[in-house]
Amino acid sequence: QVTNPPIDPIREQVVMSLETLFGSEKNLFEETADHAKRLIADSPVLSEGKFTQLLNYNEGDFAHEVIDLNYPLDFGLKNAIEDIAAKAVAAVRSGKVILILSDRAIAKDKMPVHAALATGAVHHRLIVEGERCNANIVVQTATARDPHHFAVLLGYGATAIYPYLAYEAINDMVRSGELTEQDTNKLGEKYRGGINKGLYKVMSKMGISSVASYRGSQLFEIVGLADEVVELCFRATTSRVK
């Protein structure tokens, strides 16, 4: 799944894949019926329909927990991030498999934790607690708009992303007449197609052919963030709790 040098995402499309699996990971060295209990999406960029379908599988191997990323103004960013990570661990230990990190319920008296900070912090906290393979991180966010935003979320552990504000912006442009195409479903498909092409290009530059190999790779240079933030959300190594 990794090549050196980089590959061409157009000419070598046949060996590249954005296929995304939902469900807890099983022992790689065993072969059981439980290994087949997975949901498959052709891309980590979810449409409204696929996101709704995922939420409807709310039992057993695909039970989900929605974790709100919006916190009171006086709560503090560090406290909010640590609280989100703690809620994620508690949810997984209670049997939840799909963690929905959502900034949608924003209110006047609250501020959202940025999705990238929350995703990275949850990803690393689950690794530390030994629970990472038991959960998927799905990010419902307004902050993901272009391929780089999606790549960052995937690179720091997101399984899939539902960019609800991007879709609402497209719908608003249809209502205002800014877009002549009236079929919002087709426009959504074109938007996802553009994001997918961008993800292929980003992955190919690193010689990665599968999004499963790109997820959690942290192939980014962090500029302008304090060491304390990097340690909490984007640290390069993680030690297992004893």
C-alpha cells in the first residue's frame, strides 16, 4: 500500500483506493465470521444519505455515540479537549463503536473546539488507553471544505468526514441562483468527486495508495502551534498507559 517514489493517481488509479470500513478491527492472525461484520463506503467523504444510514445502524457492532464539540466560553480549550477525549474513551468502553465528533450544535453562549484538535486528541487518547482498534472516528464538521482539510482529519485519525456546512453552502448557492444546476444531489456528487480527486493527489505524493494506510499517518508539518497544543493533539509518539 506504500510505494517509493510517489505514484501517479491518474495513470495508476487501479491500485489506489478510498474504500473506508466501519466497525471494530479484529485480530489480523485469525479468520472468523466476526471479521465480516463491517460496513463499507467507497470514500471517507460521506453524503447526507450515507451519514444518516450510518446513524441508523445504532446497535451492536455499529452502535454510535455523539460527542458535542461545543463548550461554554469559560470552560477553557484545554479542559474541553481533555473532556472530549475522556468522553470518547468512556463511550468505547461502554460498547460504542462509532464516535461522532460533531460541532453542529453551536450556540451563542458556546465555542466549538476545532475538529482537527478534537480528532487528534481523541485518536491519541484511544491509543494510550488501548482502545483505538475498537472504535471509528466520524467527524461531523463545518470546518472541512477543501481536500487539505479532509486530508488533515484523516491523517490524524478520522475514519470518515461529513462536511454538512459544505453541502448547505451548495444548497444556498442553488437557492440564490449562483449555481444554474438545480439538482443538489448531482452537485453533492460533483463536490465529493472533487474532494476525492484531491485526496488521491495528496496520498499519491507520499506514495500511499490506500486511505487505510494514510489514516493516522500524521504526515504534516505543524507551524505556529504551541508545544502544549501539539503534545495534547498532534504528538508524534504515544506511550501506552500501564
